[in-house]
Amino acid sequence: MLVQDNRTLERELLDFIKRFSGRPSPESEFNALALRVFRHQFENNTFYRRFCAIVNRSPANVLSWTQIPAMPASAFKELVLTSFPAKEKVRVFRTTGTSAGALVADGTTASGRGAHFFRTLRLYEASIVPAFEANLLPDRPTLSYYFLINPPKDAPDSSLSYMMGVVNRRFAGNKGRFYVRKGAPRFDELLRDLKKERKKVFLLATAFALKGFLEHLKRKKARSRLADGSRLMETGGFKGRTKEISKEALYRECGQRLGVPTLFCFSEYGMTELSSQYYSRGLGALRGPAWIRTVVVDPRTGKESSDAGTGILKHVDLANLGSVMAVQSEDLGKKEGQGFKLLGRAPGSGLRGCSLDYETLVRSSS
């Protein structure tokens, strides 16, 4: 019954993604599907069901997707959160860290890194392509792709590298070039190739690597004026790095050093614990596709903040069928129109206020 239910839900989710690629979905249809996924995960994900019991939530008393209990992202570091037998996994994506860790007998992990287990990558890939195309390639341009990111073969447990592999295959015909080798950026090689390029360029990079490349250009007193219509995508923020700068300043430098105006600078926001991504253009708000929604939660009350308020971002991602659909991030945000602005990492006190129920789960499982 589990396999049959999983396959039926997966087909419905794939159909939902196909029908609502590039356009919003009706609230009623999103809600109905979210409640079905919640029931599936409640029945088949042991640790998530225990968590729901602690917060007194079950399919019987949850009537809206906004009421679905959100598992803190930190839980992915300690628990194997799957709605299928973990031995059937085909891929595990992990958050950044130094060791991969191991699955142990009680269903927990011996690692400080978050681990997202996948039984299949069909939903994951189906989610990547239409959202990327609708947000970054609405004009259907012909571009040369340059990745300042680890290639998939060098980082097999990186969700970002895997995503860039999908982008390379789907949009660049596997002709994109990667300029990070085993974690080391090749700035001189990238600069040389950009100077020779005559076509429009799409440069995709982590924010930290992009800043490093701009500093490299500054040291060399170099510029590379990319063809009109070129664009760039940065992702990942700076995660506490000492060289953190504002997005405005970063994009201003991209204009000065690469000739890419702010309106052609895009930001991607994603999490290893999610299967879908958010995008913003220029300095605008982040917006996601029709199959993921976000609420800003007051860390003191656990309830949705007012329209003008800030709080912790809670994501509900339908494409997370095999793990946990509702994930409480460790990021602060502010609602803006139909999207949100990312404000950085939440302070420890704010996270603790949102995670007390999870701490109860950990104590009861130890």
C-alpha cells in the first residue's frame, strides 16, 4: 500500500508541477494536495509522526497547509527523515560540513551535517527546470553557461552542484564550463574565457565565489564587459563569512567589473532540506513556483507574523514527498507582496523559541 500510495501521489505532484509551471496555483488545489502529502508523511515517517504528536497535530485536526507542523531544519542533522525505507535511497544531499556521517541503527545520523534522502529524483528534477526557466530565462535567450560552482562529479552530495548539472544538461546541452576544481576556484581561467567570449553569457556562482572573482578582477585592475543581455545568478549568501557585503554593493560591482546591470542579476534561494527554489530579480523579493509556499512565523508564538512583521521562514514544499514537506528554516525574512525578503540567519534565541517541541522529540528518542 505504501508503494502504491507513493507512486499515485508522485504522479499527481508531477502533473501539478506541469500544469502550474510559470503561473500560480489555486489555493484550494494546493491545500488539498498538501493535506494528502501530510497524511502520507504522518503515516510513514516515524520521527515526523512523533513530532506531530508532541505538537498535537494530526490529519484529523489539520485543515490547512498553514497548520501543517514544520520540522526544524536542524532535525535533518540528527534524524533520518524519510517516508520510505532509508535503504531504498538513490541519493543523499548534505549540508556543508567536514564529514559525511553514517546512518546508525536507531534511525539517526552520526554527523553534524543535514542529510536529505531521496528515493527518486523525478520530483526534484521536475521542480528545478520550469522554475529556473520562468524566472531566469523568460526571454528564451541563447547563452554560454559559465559555472563558478563545483561540478557534480566533484561534489556528489551537494544539492546545488546536482542542480547545476541539471541546468547544464537541460539548458546548455552539457556544454557549460565549470570553474571550480575540487573546491578551488579558477579565476584566471574564467577571466581568460570571458574575455574571449562573444556570445551572451550566463554566469552562475555562489555569492562568496562571485565576490572572490570580483576582488580578483579588482586586484588585477581588470574588467570584462560581457555582451548585452548577459546575466548572472548568485546563491547561498555568505553564511557568516568575514567578507560579507550587501546585495546592492555586490550587484553594483557586477555592473562595474562585468557590465551586467542590476536588473540582469538574479538571486536563488534554496535549502538542502527542500526540493524547490526561490528566485528574485535585481533587488526584488524572492518568489517561488506554485508548488512551494512560505509563511513568516513569529518565533515567540509559532504563529504567522503580521504583514509588516519579520520572523522565521517556514516553507511547505510539495516536491518534498519522500522526506518532510513542511520545514522551518533558520532564516529570518519579511513578507513583501507575493514573496519575501531574506534578512539573514536567525539569532540563536529566535531559533530556540521555534524549536522547543523538536528538543522534546530529541530527548524522547535518545
